[in-house]
Amino acid sequence: MTSYLDLPFDIDTMLAGLRPWIECESPTFDAAAVNRMMSLASYDLSQLGTVERIPGRMGFGDSLRVRLPHPHAGQPGILIAGHMDTVHPVGTLARLPFRRDGDVCYGPGIQDMKGGNFCAVEALRQLARAGMQTPLPVTILFTPDEEVGTPSTRELIEAEAARNRYVLIPEPAMPDGGVVIGRYAIARFNLRTIGRPSHAGARPGDGRSAIAAMARRILQIEAMTGPDCTFSVGVIHAGQWVNCVSSSCEAEALSMAKRQEDLDDGVARMLALSGEADEVVFEVTRGVTRPVWQPDQPGTMQMYALAREIAGEIGFDLSCGSAGGGSDGNFTGAMGIPTLDSLGVRGRGLHTLTENIDVASLPERARLMAGLMMRLG
């Protein structure tokens, strides 16, 4: 009888299948681009079951859901949850083309997280070809907006997770190849300063610069960072004419904490900054939030123990830990549903122009996920 250890995962074949996914650029804010990626993935998913396309909302792209055929369809099983959006704008391929250089392969979104998503699909495809039936029914859900905090699909993810016993998330592996069993809480904020315009050359003193006010606020916000809660500003938009004192400026801030109470305190401190000073109004509004996913939950740790046993059979040791970067695992883990995150590929440089993966991790992670799906019951 065929074992998941014997499935014929082949690096060259997997890279050939992954390449169209990487060369279909899909930045979050470009719904049409994300939908092109969803259409491409639909073809591969159609080999596993009937693909359901869920229309996007709030200006984001569509989602894909596949419930694989199973004798116990409809009963709680395994949810594989991943996102198909990336941080790389259309045109990044010109600077970061899909290319293999020995043991490493490059491309936008290849590590975060199309490589891991593809491994999950390939694992299910090889199991089906081998006639191997998973003990539990499997559902795949690919969403379009994780990179901006999952504002449009959180409810969808939570509803699917609630129907299942386990959640597998093929986000990028930790630097040592380990998996994630908990994540920090994250809050986003929208910032705005409202000043008074004037001619920057003739009458600069008549104006109140929203840009200058925002610059001072950014320094104030980032100085709030401490050991329990961090603050950073990563986006800023302002100005149109250099000869005009700016009347408005907008920015986005991120706060992260290991404990929910620390994040709640950070949120309160951020919101308290709203007000007026030197005739400039400063507005802080709360954006999307990811709850803390507490590590060491019994169900998750049982999954990890099984994953580590399977990894040992494959030939490597699998570590675990809590992580700072948010994922949709924050939601499912916070719900108390056993969740194993960062099951995806090993690599480096995610969210940069050097994003790459170790090609050997493609069959490794596909086999790991195949093993989990065959042994979770």
C-alpha cells in the first residue's frame, strides 16, 4: 500500500507548476490582478473538486473554496487556509523575475505565500492520484486580502474554521524551517493631520503644514515603542504642489504586542493622541486588528507533536514557536481551533526584491502536509 512517504514529489515538476502562479502578479489592492490569480488557481483546484468562487467585496478580489469529495463530506475536518495576494505591485517581475539559481528560486510572492499554497495543492493532488483517502474531509480556502489585515474575508475564514476540527496554514516556514503555534496581536491605525494651506513662497507663515505636523507625530508614535508593545509608521501620503503649504497628510501605523492586554493598552494610547495642537488637527482611527493567538494550546500542540513525528520520518527535525508577523492563523488560533501555521516553504527575503525559496523545501513541505492530512483524524 502506498504511503505518503512514497508519493512522487519532484522538484522540477513542482517548479514548472508553480511558475505560472508566480508570474501572475497579484498585489492586494489590484482586485483585477488578484482575480486573474484566482482564475489560474481555479484550474489546478478543479482537479481536486468543484471550485466555488466567492465574489470579493470592499474593493478586494474574489476567494476560492473547494470541498474535496469525501465519504464524510459535511462533517468537521481539515481546513487549509491561504492567501493569494502579495505585497508586490504589478511590474515587479521586471526586477524580480521567476528564476532558478541552483538550489534557490526567486520570484514575487514565491515565499509569501504562493509556494506554500502550491505545496498544499500538490499534496492533495498526489494523494488523489495514489488513491489515498484522507480520514477527514478537506476544505481549501484561498483569500485575497491577508497582506492588509484581512478586512474583507475574516468572517469567511472564521466561519470555515468553525466547521472544521483542524486548520493548516502554509505561510512561510520560520527561518529554521519550524512551524508557528502562536502569533502576536496586531492593530492597524489610520492617521490624518489637517492643517491650513498657504503659498509656500510668498506667505509661508500663513499656513500650517500638515506634513510637518505628521512628521512630528511619527516621531512621537515610534518613541512609544517598548518591550511589550511596538509602534511603527509604514505609509504616508501628502502634498501635490511644492509651492503650497500642505493642508492634509495621511499615514498608516502598525502596533504589535505578545499579549492582548498590552495591545489593548497600546490601542488606547494611540487613540488618545487625537486632538488639535498649533492649529493642526490630528485624527487617529482604528483599522483592522488581529487578536493574539496564545501559544501552547493543547490541540495545537498535539498537532505539532504529530507534525514533528512526520518530519522525523521524512528526515528533518521540526521546531515550533510563536511569531511576530500576523497571519490568518491569528483568527483561527484565537477561536481555540487547533491550528498549525508556517507549514509552507523555506526561504528568505519575503516582501523584498530578493524574495526566494529553497527548492528542496517544495517536496519536503508537500510531503509534510500530505502526512498531516493522512494522519489527522
